[in-house]
Amino acid sequence: MVKEYALIVNTRDCVGCNACEVACKQEHNLPIGPRWIKVYPDTPREIEGKLQLRYIVTHCMHCSRPSCKDACPVEAISKRDDGIVLIDEELCTGCKDCIDACPLGIMQFDEERGVAQKCDLCVARLDRGLSPACVTACPSHCIHFGDVQEITEKLGEEKLLVWYKTTAS
Amino acid sequence: MESKKEVYSMKADSEEQIIRSNCRGCHGGCGVLVHVKEGRITGIEGDPDFPTNHGAMCSKGLAFQQLVYHPDRVIYPLKRAGKKGEGKWQRISWDEALDTIANKYKRIIKENGPESIVVGQGTGRDYETFLYRFANLLRTPNVLTAGHMCYVSRVGATLVTCGNLPICDYDSNPGCVMVWGNNAVWTNPDEYTGENLSRALSEGARLIVVDPRLTYLAGRADIWLQLRPGTDTALALGMANVIIGEGLYDKEFVDKYTHGWDEFVKRVEEYPPDRVEEITWVPAEKIREAARLYATTKPACIQWGVAIEQTINCTDNNRILTDMMAITGNLDIPGGNVFFTPPPIRTVSKFGLHRDLAPEQREKQLGGNTYKLAQRVALVTPKLVWDAILTGKPYPVRAVQLHGSNPVMTRANANEVYKALSQVEFLVVSDFFLTPTAELADIVLPASTWLEMNYIGSFWMRHGYIFPRRKIVQIGECLPDQMMFNELGKRLGQGEYWFDTMEAALDYILEPAGITWEQIKDKPYVKGQTKYRKYEERGFSTPTRKVELYSTTFEQWGYDPLPRYREIPESPVSKPEMTGEYPYILITGARAPVFFHSEHRMIPWLREIHPDPIVEIHPRAAERHGIEDGDWIFIESPRGKIKQRAKLTPGIDPRVVSAQHGWWFPEAKTGNHDWNKSNVNVLTDNDPAGYDVAMGSTNLRVLMCKIYPAEEKS
């Protein structure tokens, strides 16, 4: 069976250090503007009976049924057999329909080049047998990458991941 | 010595070379793999085989190529061509720069003596040994570093208490970590990285956090002690009171290896939890719980941070925490606080030639007779330098030479610092950029980053490792600061003590261990032998050979031999009459994860994440002043006012406000990069009444303020 890759952050362990963001910028040589992974503080709230400061981390979930792909009028967005959703920048016309369509609002836009962008799960690194750059850099080891099945077993029923990987459309 | 033999051989593609090195983007030293293509750095990532970061990196290190190739970097020696702070510069040659400095120093030495030249650094980019070698040979006792209130104060306090600085042994699974005044997962806790702490927590270590603010760690902690800012020493004494009162201490260790137990117990009895609750705002029951958790979970270690050192209680706070490690039997045991042994290379102290400074010169150290612990660790407190510049007393300071230091942003009472550095006859600054401090210089020297030099990283650290650092690129005419001292030294008659090349200096440092730079340069690290409970054989390196709960050194120097709590001079308790005008306690040390102190605001990838200075306020306090989340507000103290952007959070006590430090605006074209717009040290005070008695540590952290909106609402 072909593996379906996914990336998910265990936000219990995320310390909000932004290392993943810069690792991503460096790996893809991104300008100011597009942030394929983004970390920002949640409002402190009671969790397990105590006031906690957690961070929100947003990135492409590589949905099983990507609505960005459906929305793209020029078929610049595709989904590979291994689950990775990619944008072909050569085809992208910069119409931003995918930005409106994304249920998470994570689709980014490179103003300089006029194209939509998002996490590509570091396909170039995967081809070299490496993990995505954010996973390697993370000091709290809270970013998990691999087959959806394996991650779900490791982290328990990660609701967000399961939802985007089964029902999102 | 253990050492890794294999050179890392991961290849990205055939044209790309990967060179293993050691980051020095902050105070730490993470193992890195540097990608190079056609002579240019194309990527920096963590080295997965490295023992202190295991492949992880922080945002600052990951963005470092943007610093190396930054268009605003100083890459040639510069001479000021306009008024101070006007921003007009003229490129000069290295010969002209070094000759100008050397000739000036020769004249000052002849006219006033070498003590009229102050040599200083900031956090230090691993060149402090060269700096001290230069200063000691120059015969000036006046070395101005951050050490009086950062790290070296820890070294000094532990030196007199137990002989050396004991650090957390994360690799041996501590059962409990007590994080005290330290946001270790964002900042470098000196020897280690947040990665080590995160791993310990994943392995199930219990966590106690002492912090006035809700940080990630405070929220995750089993026990979070949210104390009144500046009362840490009272809290620690209260915990010691519980540990002793409930018999939770290690009786055998106390009997055999501590000095002054009875006197210590008597002092600690003055701090019962109920009294400590009144001082610290922490409920007595929570103090008891934390004391029990720390004392009964074995092994346990204390991860302390710079917050506690930047107050009047600096040394005593460090001493009482060391005492707690000792009486609970957690000193030098696996998973506790350990004295690691480095490889037997030439020590920092020997290379720094501290013994070569003549006693009559040491006697002239500014503040030496007042701050004896500072004198013992060879540094001065900053205000004495500013005073000597501005008043000529006790003697004039005519030249200041600063390396990687931005005191306009980072030292208390920024207005006085600015005035002094504007008036000093001759100022030399070595740095990467024209900072607000560099803009006041007469000569600016272009410093190499860690990617532009061969060096032995972290050889002053206490984790027992040394890390080879590799020269990968050359940028402009930048020179490692080490070589600036080397070349200046040669011009000032110190030739016999200096070296032909950096590599020759490194061989000299490595020599006693029987190794050479060539032999170790490709290795990730060299580690000394790890041995625990060394005190069983040779005791502790103190006058009594024991852990001195009662310090015989302090007794001899005329200080209180036992740790005690002192109230901050400007607090609602010591100055209740101020609370009408300045109702809030201001704390000033909050970090952003993407910046190191006053650095990195010009790095695009980092500034994008954190564009503005942030001040944290409780929503109830904000409501009182009509302040909304995201508003620019004024924060005002008796010294001045600054602007930062409000962040409303229930993670702070409504009586406390927390501002960020280090903010200047590299992009600002006027007002010397708006050095005083958001600079928290415009608000802090450097009155000696607030100093630590032995170390001269400045109170940078706790003061009183008022807040109000900076803009009219429409």
C-alpha cells in the first residue's frame, strides 16, 4: 500500500520558538511575505486545571480531498499518490481562488512572483531521504512527519489530522 | 578523552559541500552543518550527531546567512567623518585603524596610565580570553563586560560557595528540573539548549518553574511559582526553610561536605513560608509543595537564568540556589547539578594571563575595593566607567574599546550611557553592524562572525566539551576579534605574547592536552572525562574544602557570610509613596525567541516574525487606562518614557507590567536608529543603592512605572 504522508504538530509540546518558520524560509529561500508554516501564541487558557500558554501552528494539512485543488481554474494544484499536495508555479496565474477555498486559511501568496504557495512537505529533501526542514530543526521535537497511520498511532487520535485526511473537501 | 572520529558526510548534491561547525549566534554553541555552494553559504542546519542540540536549531542560527551577507554589515574599518551619531563614515585601511588606536593608547598610557583605557565586550562571541590577555598585557584592570550581571556573577557566587559552577546534567535523566528565572526553551541557557530540557520533560521529568510571567514552561510546569518580581531570594530561602524544617535534606552530605550548617539553619529559620508568602505573593502551601517536590525527587537539578542576577540580590540568590543543590545531595551526581571536566587544554584563566596583571594595577580597578567579588572575577560595574568619563574621578577614562557590545541598549540608565559614550575622548567599537553604540565611535572595526574563523568554541563553558569551529567564508575585510587583539597587541609592545596566525593560537591553547588544531578541526567535539562525586576524593575547591553555606571568603571580605533577602530599592514595599504616581511593577527582561538581546532586528526572516516591541499587561490593568490589545502605549518611570505595543494577557499579575529589552530600529534613518524610542533601559536606574553588594550587579529588572495610551483614539 502506498503511504499517505502527513505533517502534524503536537501543540502540547510546542514551545513557540519559531525555529520551524525560519528553517522553512531557508529551505525554500522564501522572501518576506509567504509563511508556509506559522507559529503564534494562543490566548492563555485553562487546560487540565491550570493556566497554560500554548501556540497555534498553521501549515498545509495535505487534505485527502483538497478544496484548493478543486478551486484552481488552471489545474496548477495536484495531489500525488503519497498524499502530498503540490502547486505548479509555472501554471499558477495568481488568481487567489485557492486562498479563498482553503478551509484553514493557510494558502500563502508570493507578491514578488505573483503565485500561490504553501508547504510542499520538503519533497526535495524527502527524495534525499531526509525529513522536512521544520521537523529536523524543531528543538522540542513536536513536529511529526510520516505516514498518516503511523502518526495517528503514535499521537493517538489526532482529531485535526484525521479530519483533514478523511473528510475535508 | 572521548571524541568522534567520523566526519559527517551527508551530501545534498554533488556541487554542494557540507562543513561541520559550531554556531555562535547567541551565548550557546550548537553543532551545525553548513552548506556551501560555489564559495557561498546556502544553508545552515543542526548537526543530528551533536551532543548539545541533537540536530535542533533556533531561529537565530537558522537565519544566520542573512546576517553574514546583510547589505548593511560593516565590512571595512571605518573612521567617523561627521559628528557622533550623525552616521557619516569614511573607509580606512586596517593599518590606519590599528595604528590610530595603538598611537592613541600609547599617549594615554604615558599621560594617565593604562587604567584610563577600558576594554569591554557584551555577551561575548567566544573571544573573552583574548580580550583579557590583551587587557592584562596592556595593564588595565578595567574590563567592562556583561559579566557583572550575567553568567560571570554565577561563576563568582559558585566559586566562593562550592568552587565552580555546577550545571544541569540533562543526559542522565533528572527526575525533576527546577527552572528559575529562565525561559530556557527560547534562550540559550549557556551550556545547553532548550532541546535538552525538552527531552528531559518528554522523558517524564517533573517541572517546577519560578517566573512572574506565564511562559510556555510555566504553563507546562507541575508547580508554577508566580512570584512578585525581585523576591526570588526570599522564595528560595523559604523553600530551604521547608526542606530543613521537614527533614528533607541529605543528612550525610550535610555532615560530611558542608561548612556552617548551624549558622545556615539559623538564617533560614528567619524565612518561614508564611512570612515568605507576604514577601513574594506565593501562597505558603505552594512554597511547601515545590520544596517537597524538589527535595524528594531524585535526582533533581536547578536550571537558573540571568533574571535573578540582574537585581540587588544577585550573589545571594545564586548562593542560596547552590546551597539548595548541596543540602538535597544533588551536587555532582548523575542527573543533578554537576561539575563537568573539560579536556586538559590551557584554561581560560591561564590564557587570559590574569596572574600577569601587577597587584598595583589591580588595586586601581574601578570599584575594586567596593565590589570585591567583581574584582575577584576581573570586571567592573558600568556606572563607574560612565562616572569616570563624565567627572574624571577617581581618574579619567579617556578611551573605551568595545567588542560586540551595545551598552546604549543593554545597560541601565541609557541616557547616562549615551552621554558618557558621546563624551569619551576616544571610542572604538567592533561589531557586525552600526548599532546605536557603534554610531558614537571614532573607529569602527568590522568583526567576523563564527562562520568566518577557525576557533575552539565554548572552551570556557562548564559542560566539559570543546567544539571546533571552521572558517567557511571571508566577508570583506572582516577580522575575528581575537585577531584584532593579536594585531593591536603586537603594536603595543606585547609581540612576544601573540601569534602569527589564529591556528597557531589554537595550537597553543590545545597544547597541554597533547592535541593540535589540525587533529581536531574535523571532529564535532572533544569531551573531557565525565566523573561524578569528585568531592569524595578531593572535597570542594573552597577554603574549607566544603560547600560553604557560610562563606569564609565573604566573611573575610566583610560581607554577610550567609545569604539573605534584600528588598529592591524601588518597589511598592520600599517606596510605597511612589505607588500613586507609578502604580505598576515593571519587569524588563522578556525575550522574543527570534532575537538575542539587542541583536537581529535587521534580519528579514526574524523581524518578519516579530516586528514590534511588546509589553505584556493584564486585561484588567489595561482596561483601567483604555488600552486595547495592539495599541502603542507609553511606559514611564522617573527616568523617562518609551513606547511599546500592548499585548493583553492573563499570564501576568495585574500589578505587574512586562516590557521587552534591546529594541532599536536599524531601519530608522534619523535619531541614531531611534535608540531611545522603545529602549527599556531609558527607564531603568543605575543608582548604586540598587547594586549587589559584592558583585556590583545593576538592577536591570525590577522598577516602578505608569502606563498610558500613546495615541488618541478616534
